[in-house]
Amino acid sequence: MAGPSQKWNSENMTMPSELPGTGLDMGRLEAWLGTHLAGFHPPFVLSKFPGGQSNPTYLIDAASGKYVLRRKPFGDLLPSAHAVDREFRLISALSPAGFRTAKPLAFCEDPTVIGSLFYVMSYLDGRTFWDGALPQLNRVDRSDVYFALVDTLADLHGLDPVAVGLSDYGKPGNYFERQVGLWTRQYRASQTDQIDSVENLMEWLPRTVPPQTRTSIVHGDYRIDNVVFASDRTQVLGVLDWELSTLGDPLADFTYFAMSWIQAYEGKAGLQGLDLPALGIPSIDAMIERYCVRTGRDGLPDLDWYFAYNLFRITAILQGVKKRALQGNASSADAADMAGRIVPFAERAWQFARKSQKT
């Protein structure tokens, strides 16, 4: 996991009564941790991890070790959003099943402790890659990282939700049909402008939903920077940020992950424009083939509809970020920049939609 963006007084481990800028009561938090987190011993330092627009995440660096705390954002939230209780339930099911994720340690149902529900999980001592080009690795390791990513995703989709106690983790019926409706509602709830391409998508997507042939646990935000790798190997230690997880169509995860290959390289997950063979990064066709082999598929349908949907979903998420920023509740200083991407994402989504209609 990437290092924290801020610490205070870590040399002598003294602690203020309130974490500046958050309203978190350190005394109440310490008391709760001492009662509910096995083996916890103060003193501790709390620091926020950088980035992220969803659930604020903090490193607890205590005398007894390191832990990670994840809570709901501050301020008024959209219905059903930021359900940290669902996240905790999920990792509580996945961890004992052997899937690579952080271990669940404690859950707090009392919002008065720090102002919202929160949970504590184990700290994964590894590295997170933010730049999809993986400039710090050699060609062989780059290939291994990407194959490890797709293998891990395939392993998630291979888990039996019933066997791990998650049979009721999602609603029945077509996943994409539900998701189109959900993100349409979320967009409307946070809408601030009239954007023609978004209006076109909200009319076209529900009319053209593809059939669903499989149901699995889906992560909902599977990309390279949500996976922690070992510090000295290309082994996956754990998958993070399960806020959008549910039961649904596994193609939602795979096609969202595959969008890295159709998004421009900007020093983040996007790979388009890079010389992938020279870098040792597998092509999208190679990733599709490996995913299909590992999941027992003969192939995948045309991806244009799925790219249009995923870009629409990102548009809706960014719109929520913009609305929270206007209200002063966004959890990252990058909120304004992300809000500026709403129209470009929506227009790209509509381009894929029109392309899908021609196939």
C-alpha cells in the first residue's frame, strides 16, 4: 500500500485530541481500538492515505503494529453509497476462503466514535503500482505483473458465492440492467449540468443491455492501483477497495480492467499510445485469452458496449465527486481535476455506444 500523505509528531508518538481537518476524536478512537482490536497497544499515529474519492482510508501506526482504518466520507452522502459494512462483510468472507485481500480485524457500528461507521483491517506491507507502464520494472516483471492481475481477477470470479457465505450479497437478475439503473439514479442525484452525451447514454444503455451468462463476486473497481504486490516479487498480496463489490456479471470486472488498454497513457493506469511489446506488457488480446483459459470460456463478446457502460459509470462517479466537492466533502484535493473529466468521459462513452450499434 502506498505510504501515508501526512503524519504528525511521529518521533515521540504524541497525539493531539483531534486529527486536524477531520474532526476525528483521537481519544474516543483509542478507547475503542483498545477494547475491540485484539492485541492493540497505544500510542499510535493516524495518517491518511493519499488519493481516493470514496471511503477515506487511514494508517494506524501503533506500538503494537500497523493497521488500516476505512470509514465513510464526511458530510451528506447518496443513498446506498460508501457501505463500509458491506466491505467488511466481503473481506470477512474472502480472507478465510484463501483469496488475497486484507484480513478483517474489527468493525464499529457506533457512528459516534469517529462520526461514521468504520472498520479496521490488516496492513499489507507491499507496493502499489500507480503507473501502468511500470517504469521501475524490467520487461519480464511487467509481463508477470499483468498476468498476475488477470489471474487474480479470474480467481475471484471462480469463487462460489454460496460456498463463501455470500449467496445474498447481490440482487438476482441481469447485473448490467441493475447497474445502468443504479448509476443513472446516482448521476441524477448529483447532477449539476445538462450534458447531451450523458442523456443519450441514459436512454440507449437500458435498451441494449447484453444477456448475462454467468454470476460471480465482482469487485466493481478492479484496476492496477487497487492491488498490492510484494515489495520484492510480482506476487499479489491483496486486493483493496471493495466499496462497489456485489454479485453480478464477471464481464463487468474484466471489461473495466481492460479499459486500461483503450485509455490514453497519462502516467496512471491507461496504456494506449505505449509500445507494449517493447515494454513487455501483454496486449489486450493476450489478456483476454489468459482470462478465458483460466475461467473456462471459449471467448468474450464484442467489448464496445461494455466500454460504453464502464465509461458512463465513471462519468456518474465523477459527477458524485464534483457534487461533494461543491459541498466541501470530497476526500481528495484532486476532486476539481476529476470533475473536469466528466464531459470527456461521457463523450468517449457515447463514441463506443455508437460504435457498438454498428457491429
